[in-house]
Amino acid sequence: MAETDTRTLDAVGATLRYDVRPGSGTDERPLLLIGSPMDASGFTTLASHFADRTVVTYDPRGVARSERTDGAAETRPEEHADDLARLIEALGAGPVDVFASSGGAVNALALVARRGDLVHTLVAHEPPTAQVVPDREAALGVCADVHATYLREGWGPAMAKFLALTMRQGEFPADWASEPAPDPAAFGLPAEDDGSRGDPLLGQNMRGCTSYRPDFTALSAAPTRIVVAAGKESEGTFAARAAVGVAEGLGIPVTVFPSHHGGFLGGEFGQHGAPAEFAEALRAALA
């Protein structure tokens, strides 16, 4: 791929940093790859499969190279949507195609609801919003409890609960709070509290992301073509069930992608999916 051009963009309450990889092909529409709270480094492998297109990645506010300047402890998807709108406008290339995964998919839905003119096609991969699942109240409670555990007990106990949340098959029961808390050691996590509270997943984005309610009226009225995707191996998990709920709200089928929630990863963060097959499915979804 061509040399990456890293740029800086001032936003309200944050300084954003994003990367532009020029493509070798004739498609002039940039492809924006976004996650949250995952930063740009998580898309290194996936970007390499789109060397024919200009690929743009970024670090969401409060993550990696994108520093917050407002001192806020939490971020709402609407704020991320505003950041993304600024970024796309800064590119000056017209509407872009967007692949958005996990919290990035929630933020992208917020973007399209507000500024659909900026996005040609959105592929929203496993957006984890509890507002659209049948067990909404229980799911919202579980997600809020992860955040509360982080503030009360620290990173290890909260991350153990988060991992248990993401791995669980099927709906959360109404009496989920009576279940024993997972042991951090079972996941190789520390139980002691180091006193830090700056984690972008458990602290900054947990509640805002999972409690976001998609504006289906605005999304349906937007000029954007929307594809909602879920991994084949993710069936029954919270994020995949949420993808089903979002698709139902839009009146469209879910598009099944290879692998799992991180199916595009090729070793980033020590995780592996099926990136070649995933890229092929993404290319087809964007066509």
C-alpha cells in the first residue's frame, strides 16, 4: 500500500488523528474503517485487502492518539458522530463508504441519522445497542453494571463481567443480578484495583454505546444504503442479536459475514479472525 498520511483534526472537546492510505485503483470514493473504542491499528490487516481504494482510519476521541481536551468522563455516540462528520468533510471527497464495527457501528448509525449525505454505503457490523433486543431491560442493566463495577472495583473485575457479557449465548434473564460475578482470574485478569479510571471501553463508552437508541425514521429517510452484518460464529451473542434488532428496525435482512465479532483481525491485539474471507464479504457488501 502507498505511504500512510497521518493528519490532525480539531473537534469540540478533542483533537482527532486519522490516517489516509491512498489507493492504487480508480474508485475515487474513500473507504472509512471505524471501530470504538478500538483505534486505527485494529484495521491494519483489513486495510491491506483494499489497496485499490483510498482507506481512512482514525482513533476515536479519548483513544490512543486522539486526546480529549474537555475532561469529560463519558462520550455519547452523537459526539462520535459529530467527529466523524468533521473528518469526512475534511477529506473533501464527497460521500464515503463506511465499514463500522462494534461501537463504531453504533456511532456510524448516529452519523447517518444526522448526516446521511456524508455516507454512500454503511456496513454496520454487530452494533451492540441494548435498545433493540427482546431482553432490553435486562441487557441495559447488565451493561450499566459493567460500568458501575469499573467505577467501584476497577478494571479487572469489570473486564471479567464485560467478557462474560460478550460471550453469553441467548437472552439475559431478568434475575441476572443474582448470578455470581465472574472471577477475573478465570480470564487471566487482575482482581486488584490499580486506581485508574480512564479505560475508554469500560469507562468512557460503555453506557453511551449500549444505551443508544437508533433513529429508524431518520435512518430509513437517509440517502445512505445501509447493510447490517453479523458474524457467522457470533450467532446468539449480544452484539449479533443487536444486529438482528437493528436490521428488523430498518426492515432489511442481516448479512452474514465470516468469522466472529473481530472477524477482520489478522493478529492485531493477539486476535485472529478470517480477514481474507471477511474482506471479500465486505467488498461484496459495498458493491
